[in-house]
Amino acid sequence: MCGITGYIGEKAATDILVDGLKRLEYRGYDSCGVAGITPKHGLYLKRVSGRVDALDAIIAKDPLRKGVIGIGHTRWATHGVPSEDNAHPHTDCDNQVVIVHNGIIENYLEIKEKLLKTGHKFKSETDTEIVVHLIEEKIKSLNKTGKSGDGDLLEPVFFEAVRRAIEELRGSFAMTILWAKCPNMLLAARQHSPLVIGLGDGENFIASDVSAFLKHTKKAVFLNDGEMAVVKKDSVKYFNFKGNKVEHASVTIQWDSTMAEKGGYKHFMLKEIHEQPESVENTLRGRLLPLKGDILQQEINLPSELIRNIKGVQIIACGTAYHAGMVGRYVFENFGLPASVDFASEFSDRAKIINKDIFIIAVSQSGETADTLYAVREAKASGAKVLAITNTLGSTLTREADFVLYTHCGPEIGVASTKAFIGQMAAMYVLAIHFAVIRGNIFDADARKYVNELLKIPRLIEATLANEGVISDVADHFAKSEHFLFIARHINFPIALEGALKIKEISYVHAEGYAAGEMKHGPIAIIYKGMPVLAIATTSKMLSLVANNIEEAKARGAEVIAIVDEDSREFIKAPRYIVVPRTLEILSPLLTVIPLQLFAYFIALAKKCDIDKPRNLAKSVTVR
Ligand code: F6R
């Protein structure tokens, strides 16, 4: 997640780029910048660590304002902390080629090593910067550096250099590139990261999404993966990465710009629920090798010796992140490593039993939660090493932890956490399998089985999301209920808690999550005729017990909504079903949580609640 803008035409490019960046800030806002070509100063660039308003203020009277071509970027850090140096655009050694990029280049370290050997100097810690140096290298090898003024002749060189550079990249990218020597064209490319061209009259636009240019044109072309665009003021041509021309028909966008920021969804929460296939992909990307069943350590750099020597794992987190931690506990234990999980705010006393043999995993979307930070400090004081699972580069937690595993889910705007949660769970699976492999707790063939199934999860989430209509109907039916109960066993118990938390947060109604087997020990007394009980009953070794618990609830008048898969459905007798695809039991929380998030969303929608900004809550809780 980052926001990209590009403009070529006859108007003041910077005004258009900056205005577009303001509309894209929901995609990231830790630093930003613009670059353009001005008649007097040639290639010109300004960046700030901070939000677009700050950039706008410092370039108010800048010569940059005079150019008619430029590119802009607002960043959500993935590689390299938020800072001016790491802000985009990035330039090559001679400050002639300039790039903005969204995505993750998986093989950037390999490429960087090669480029360093050929004398390239890097000014940032980003993966993006290697791309612009690689383009510089390709231009050199095409051996036609040319002089300024002969731009049109150099255009094929520019195109071919970018195309060849792209051939060497692995990962995801949307990028826009400008070369000072070709002042009449912009290049854009897309692979697994969105990029759209806005078609104007005597001007054209590039952006991560249409909200950046809707004010100027409603005609758009969405690039496909593996495509490039040559964007000039009066024309746009499309190519595949082999350099062959492709055709595109434009579409007319009917949204207004607020709708566009939310991707056409009514709320950020719904958009973020739908982004979850991508969130899992981004958390897994570059970390799982499907064929070897191995896990890359590149980014986290956890020494194998540490993994072999620890005696247990202690997870600390708050709220939704705590539920991801609970899932993590089951996963670690399943692979033979003792694990426990605590609310960060309740950890203080337990911190006393922590020592260097216990490995701490702190989970926090924001990386700024005061309770979690405090618990981490206490654990460190007891001699333990800490790994942070977080979504936020440069956050306090990343600075205090010994190791960091980023979830790379992009900014989560909705206060109720959804896509960050799924990223946290995915990170737990990555770690737990990795630990099990290193400690020799599972056979390679088993690891491969888990990895291969994990890699299928994004597609299965998509299939689950396709059930939205059914979930919305069920939610509408129960929208007036004053109490909700969520029950499940074992690894889906945290998901029952998460389902209840989501309803409480955004609908302000009472909801309880319970371990299904515990119901008969007291809480079953609260069931009344017509009470909605959501029961997770996917295929598992506990299924017959869950089926019994469902019968017990029904016998007391509960209206059961059973979350089942294709295979478990026949064992469960319930008046209402929500079906999710079948996966390995241990991975099932990654799917069962989806209908519960949607259910909570539709209940809140029916109640006309302020879904993205629920009362009494803040996105990041920085007090204890
Ligand atoms: C629930 C929610 C909160 C957070 C909790 C921890 O939807 O968003 O419960 O999960 O406040 O926040 P982070 O993960 O930022 O530490």
C-alpha cells in the first residue's frame, strides 16, 4: 500500500500531483514526495517525512510548481523506516532517472549486491531504489545516454531499459518512472499492485486508484498484471513485459472521489475485509518457499541457534491482536513448542517468570499500543528476546524489539481491526512452521503440506467473501437482537472471541464469545428463546462435540447460525448455515473469521452505526 500519482499535460503538474496525493493518503501517510522536470532546473525533487500537507507547504513557492510533467508518492513504509531519505521518489546515481513504487521487491538484496559491485551508490534503505539504479544500468548497457534535447530519439531506449529491468524483478510492484532526458513521456508498469491510467484531453494521469484524478477525468484504463504503459500528453500506449503491444478499452468511472478512496465500498472496514486475500499474500510473500517447504529468514534474521535453544514462547498483545496471539499459541503447541498468551495489560506479574529461555512475541498492528510496549520492556528486563509482529514500520515497538516480522497489510483505517488480524495470524503460521522445521519438530514433507495449503488461503478467502450476500441476509434477520453468543472449540475459540469483539465494537450490542465446551458449566443459563448463537463447526477432531453443544443451545431455544464447511455440514443440524471452504483444521481460523467480520459489519450497518469510527474507541491506544 502506497499512493502513486503521475501527470503529463499542459497544466502545473505539481498542483495536480499533490492534490491527488491528498486523496490517496488513506493508502499510506508516513512520508511523501514529488518529482518533475522544470524548464529551468531540469529534474527537480522534493520529499518530506510526514503528510502531504507538509509537502504542500514547503513547495508552495517552489520552481517545481512550473513543470508540466511529474510523479508523486505517499508512502506506507515496508522496507526502511519512515524518513525523508526513504521517501519516494528515488533517483539513480546521476539524478536523471526517478521512480515512485508501490509493492515489495522480493529479490532486492540480490540485485542491490550486484549493483553495489558495479559502483552504484544508494541513498536509502528501500527496496525501490534498486529499481531505479537497475534502470540506469540498463540505459548504460543500451549504450545511448544521449544529450538533453533529443528526448524523442531516446524514448525507445528508456522503454527498453525499464522493460529489461522489470524482467529481473521478483515481487509486486506498481511504478511510474521519469527520465530527465525524455521530458515528453512517463512510463508505468504493474505487477500484483494496482495502477490505473486516467485519460484526459491533452493530458493524462497515472494513479494507484482513480480517486487521485476523478476531478480531472472519469475515463480510465486499469492496467493488468504484467503490463506497461507509455504515457504522453496526447497518447497512451500499452505493452506486455515482453514488449508486445496490447489493446485496452477505457471505462467510465461513475464514483465520486470519496467512494473511490474506499474502492467503491461504503466503509473502509468493508474494503479492508475484502483486502484480506491480499493481506495474507503480503504477509506470506517472500517468506514461504512452496517447493522446499522452507521459510525465508531474510527479513527477521532470527538466529537458528536461538530458535533451537528456547524452551517456550510467550505471546503478548491486546484486543484483536491478542486473539491472533491465541491462535498462535495453538499453532506453536501443535508443532511441539510450549506457548502461552497474555493480555499485555495483565502481563506484569507473569513477567517475573520470564527469562532468557522464553521467547517473547509481541503482536501489535500499530506498534504503538502502550500496554504492549510496557509489557515488552518488562520482558526484556527479565532477559528475554522479543520479536514484534507488526504492520507499522518505524513504530516504537519495532525499535524496542530485537526482531521484527512485518505483516505488510498496508494502513488499516477502519478502527475495528480486520485485515491486520488476518496478517497477524498468517505471521504466526510462518513463525510456528519455521520454528518447527529448525527444531526438527516436523518432517519436511509435513512442513511442505502446511506451506502449500497456506499458499492456497488467499483464494479460499476470496471464495468465502463471495458468500457476502448470504451473511448480509442472516445479519439483517438478527439486526434487532440485543445479545449474541459465539461458540467454538480449540483453534477456533479465539475466532469466537473475535466475532463477539467485532459486534461489540461497531454495533454497541452485547456479545459473548465462549469455549463451546464451557457453556454447560454456567453460561448456558443466559440462552433464551430466539437468541442468536453463532457456532463455528468446521471439520475438526472436535466436530462431534461441537455438534453436541449446538444441540444443547438449540434445546434452550437458541437460533443457531452454524459456520460449516462442505464436509462438516452434514453432521450439523442448524436452521441457518454459512459455508466456508474446507482447509486443514489448523488453518481454519483464516477462513472462519471472515463471515464473523462480515456479520458484525452488516449488523452495524443495519443499526446505522458509525462503522469506521465507533464511539469511545481510538485506532491506536497509547495510554495504559
Ligand atoms: C479491535 C482492535 C483493538 C486492537 C488493540 C491492539 O478491532 O482494533 O482491539 O486490536 O487495541 O492494537 P494494536 O494491534 O495496534 O496493538
